[in-house]
Amino acid sequence: MSDAKVAKVSVIYYSATGNVWQLAKAVLQGAEKNGAEVRLRKVPELAPEEAIASNAGWASHRVETQEIAEAAATDVTWADAIVFGTPTRYGNVSAQLKQFLDTLGPQWAQGSLANKVYSGFVSVGTAHGGHESTLLALYQTIYHFGGIVVAPGYTDPIKFQEGNPYGTSHTSANGANPPGELELAAATFQGGRVTRVAAAFRRGLANQS
């Protein structure tokens, strides 16, 4: 879009059973409410069919989201802001999202990933299973991109309730609990904050030209 006041936001995520997907939709809603042009993209699945079939929730979620387009490098280069979502895997980013990030080498080498706003959100199985470490690991990649990390911090009362300044996080109790109103509200706030900062940064760049 030519209007420098409007930010373009890509929400790119991996979700096995749907918790991160629910958060992704809330982030997207927050971005849209703040005037963003948005894209929602899932990264490709890497797990073998037998693993997916062994988990009813995993198999059904794949069917439920089969119409969502898979992420491509152009979804990153197109955007002013990118918000990544992932479940934690041993306190780290899921292999599926990490594999997508690792394919962005050509765009990184061209400088196409720099000077963009980035943020992240996560779903974790247990209370101390990697909420913060997963997001910090994700942000290490952003530093290499030359990106600008915009975490939600404690910039809204909802964050004092939800509790993670690094990004929205949800505890699923090993899949038993979907995101509730609190987590979804925090994700919506995060999408809005990212959009507002990205729009302001975009206006600043436009004023320099």
C-alpha cells in the first residue's frame, strides 16, 4: 500500500494442535483493529504422517487449517512487521518455525530482513516449560536479521495479568487447556502494539526520504 501511515503485518506461526493458531488469530485481530494490512500464514509441517495420525488433536487441527496458506519468504519481505508464533520445544523454537527461518538466508544476505519490526508469542505445555527462553531464542534470530524487536513489555494493564513481557504466552497444561480470554486479550494487544510501532517507524522513514 502507498499510504505510509498504514503498516503491513504478517503473522507467521506453527501450531500442532491449535493453541498457537488461536493466539495467531488474536494477534491478527489486534493488528487489523489498528489499521494494518495483514497476512496470516502457517509454516510447513515437518513431522511424519505417523506422528500426526497418532494424535487426534494434531490430525484434526491440520484438517481444520488446511485452507491457510503456507508462509513464503515474500510474506516477510512484504511486511513492515512480522509476528512469529510457536509452541515451545524443549525450551526452544519449534523445528517447523526454525526451518522456515533458516530458509531466509538469501533475503538476509540481501539486507531485505533488516529495519523491520518483529515480535513473538508462544504456547507452552507446563508452567515453567520455556515461556521466556523460547521467545529469547526466537529474538536471537531477529538480531541477526538487523530487525527491531517490539515486545509487549508491561505497557498495558493486561500484561500485568498475563505476565510475560517478552511476548504473549499460554500454558496449555499439556494440551488440556486452550487459550482463554486473558491470553487472547494479551495477544490482541500485542498485535495492536506491533502495528502502532511499525506504522510510526514507517512514517519516520517516509519523512526522511
